[in-house]
Amino acid sequence: MRRKSETHQRKMLNMGAANNMENDEMGTQKVILFALGENTYGVPIDQVVSIVRPESATRVPDAPDFVEGVMNFRGSIIPVINVRKRFGMETAGATKDSRVIVVTSGDLTVGMLVDTAREVVEFGTRQIEQAPDIVGGLDAAFIRGIASLDDDRLLILLNLEKVLSDQDVHDLKSLKD
């Protein structure tokens, strides 16, 4: 079952990444949905490398609080951040549904530990509205916008470049060295 699920996730990622550039021009966007508690978030599919089950991350001394550690991903050592901690949310232990979404932001590849990765959705860019200054306690800079999906769900679209500050990126890159 695990193998089928991971194969399905890879197919979704490959289909989405190949079509995302074309879809942006037509006024649509594809994102991977994930949950933290009751909230649904999304990251652009073209920034997602893979979705994997969490492995035990190796803690790194003096790493920022939200860094779970580093893990081996396809032969490369990548930092893993706990998105709940990064957003100042109450932490929760990993469950069978927890996932690490491996994303790229600039020249950094990082794993994002989330409660669950749900699905790929496509929606019109007209459905995206600017986020208020503070949304659910998150710094507005973390948020690219809020989208209203067809099934009346609200989706918080993350700005990965802002989720990690320049100093965070510098610190995370030094973990790999």
C-alpha cells in the first residue's frame, strides 16, 4: 500500500510540475495542499520535489528552534523544518499521516514537516485574494494570498521565500556543511 501511495504522489507531482507554467499563463495555478491542525495551506507544485514519510532527523547543535534536524534525501543531506514551530503554533507529535514535503526555495532544498499532505488542486488565479496583515497569527509576509476553493474551503498560500528569512537560509545552508 505504501508503495502505491508514494507512486501516486510522484505521478501527481510530475503531472503538476509539467503543467504549472502553462497553467499560470491561462490564469490557473496548481498547489499541493497540506494541513497544520484545522488549517489548510498550499505551496506551488513547481516548488515541490517530493512528499515522503518522516524519517528520524538528526539533530544539529545550535540550530534554530524550528529545525528538526537534517535527513538524507536521495543522497543529499537536507534540513527539515517543523512548520508548526516556524509558525509559532502548538507542536504535535508525528502521526501516521505526517509527511515531509521536500521543497526548493531559491537554491535551497528543505523538508517541511506537516501534519498531512492532502492533494493537488488547481484553481483560478482570480480566486486568490491578498491576505490581511495578520492571518491566524502568521506574519503576513509568510502568506502569498488566500484562495477560496470551489468546495468553500479557504486555502492559505505560502510564500516560501518569506517563510525562511535570509538569515534562516544562511543558517540552514551551514547545517549541510
